[in-house]
Amino acid sequence: MLDRMSRLHCVRLLIAASLAAGLAAAPVQAADVQIARATDWLGHAVKTRDGKELGTVRDLGVDERSGRVVFIVVSVGSFLIENNLIAVAPDALSRSDSDDNVLLIDADPAALRDAKRFASASKWPSGPDVMRSESAPKSPPPVPSDAAVPTPAAPPPEGSATIESKSKTAHLSANERYIKDNSPPPPPPAAPTKPAAPAGAGSPRPEPITKFDRLDKDGDGVLNRSEFAPVMTRKDAYSKIDTNADGVIERDEFDAYEKAHGETDQ
């Protein structure tokens, strides 16, 4: 049994002989044929139009008398299985527009399911068992050289990434890098509050308007010894000013003290 390299060499010789025999029998215009290399097919994956993988191109079946490629050998199972090859008509395969390493098969699903299997070392069939489906899409007509070819849209920029979390957003690209804080702004500072009025006090104390009020630091309406001390002189006796002997100076006692010293409560 020939190894893989020997089979490839024989295939190339047969294809060359086929081309030579065809040219000698009937000259063909170059525009009527589309040449494909054996290396463009061998080893390529075969998939259906809906993306299901069928197998891999393993070999070519060539008619030794005419030198014509009769069928494409596609492996549809593990190499451990002896009968894992099927014969596919060459025109049932076409190259994928999106992947040069993939060939698309246009065949009826039932024909693929029921196709006869054969082994590499057994006798090969004389013709393809899987034919091109009549419902397969036809190849688009060639585009004239003077026709306007639409320019494909530019692909989106690659090589950038954006990661977001509740607190931050990080963006990285070739031209830009930044980290943005997504935390909510801090609340505005609270307006200052007025100090609470002393326990037992009524309405807020009005601004002092008399000398007595200015001396009454605690706003209790009387002057104790420490509050009255700034206006006393060495000659003054606290007990004589406190006429009712209650330990504090009331407003009328303060007015009498001011009047005795020739002053007014302003």
C-alpha cells in the first residue's frame, strides 16, 4: 500500500496527464476552466452549508485511462474505523468564502447519510456516490473588470477592552487609557445648626441692648457676683447693693446702683 506522500505524487502525475490528454484531444479556451491544485483540497475540512462538520478531504479518485478526477475522497469518521471514506462528486464541493481551509458540500442530507462507505485499502468505487444537489446555490456570475466593486466597511477597532464595576470603569486601548470613578458624589455638607437653648430656657435670648443685659452672661435675668464684679469698685459693698439679700442683683437694684454713681443703664 502506498504511503501518503507516494499517493500525492501519483495524484499530481495523473492530474498532469489528464490536462495533457485533454489539451491534445480538444483545445480548450483558458477562460473556460478553473484550475485547482491538489494541495488546495487535500487535508481541508468539509462542512455543510449550515456549519456542520462532515469530515476531511483525504484523496482523489482519478480515472487512469482519461486522467480525469472522478470523485473526491472524504473521510467522515475516525481513522480507527476501517470503512470511513465516501466518494463525492467534485462539483458538489466549493471553497468557503469565509475560510480558505474549509470546503462546503452541496448535497442532499439523505444522500450523505446513506452514502456507501469504503476503506482506503479496499477496492474503490468507479464513480461518486454523493452528487451535487439540484437545490444547491449556483455560483455567482463573474464580476466584469470595469464594474464597480463595493468597498467593504472598515472593521471595528481591535485591541481595546472596557471593564466596568459598581465603583469604577477601566478602559484600555492603543491610544487611550483611563479609570473612571463610578461612586456617587458625596452629599453636600449639612447646614450649620444653631446650638440648642439651655435646658429650661424659653425662646432664644435677644441681643443685649442695655448694660445690664450685657453683664447678664447666662441670660437668667439677674447678676451674680462674677457677672456684677466688672462694674464694682473697691468702695462698693456687694451686701449693700443686694438690698433684699437674695445673693444676686436684680435689674431694679442695678438701676439704683447706677443712679447712685451718676450713670445710666445704656
